[in-house]
Amino acid sequence: MPSPQRTCVACRRVRPQAELLRLSAVAQGWAVTLPGERRLVGRGRYLCADTPGCWAEKRLRRAFGKQAASLSEALLARPQPEQSHEPDMTNPLICQ
């Protein structure tokens, strides 16, 4: 069964959900889940996992408002999926 399609909030491209980062609202801010990791409950917003251009603050403002700057910084500082050896499901990235 193919992966459901989702839209990246930055570039508006429709892609399979398995190719996107999922950002979930948590009490501390936003938690980022890499493709293949266990998802947090609740509604999420999606960003292209392989396109760091989608993580730029300017592109995130529409979806995240004031939190776009800190979210962009945290995403750009995080190792890209190809560089990580195993998903870290115990410590998701949380941005305020």
C-alpha cells in the first residue's frame, strides 16, 4: 500500500508522507519526527526531509509565525537524515 500524500508547508509540494519531516505541537514548542521514526500523537505539519531550503525562516513564517526563526535554526543545526545512523526516538528535537 503506498504512503499517503501530504503537502510541505514551506514549498507546497505534495509528496509521500514517508519523505517528509513531521512537526507536532507539544507543550514546549514543536517536536520534529524524522521519516521512519515513531510519530507523536496529534495533528502535525510536514516539511520536506531532503530539502534544507524548506527549512529557511522565511519559508516557515506562514505556518509557524514567531516560532519560525527558532524552528529554522534548530532544523538547520540537526544532522540531515542521510548522516544519522539510527533514529533517536527517545529525544525528539523540540523548538520553542
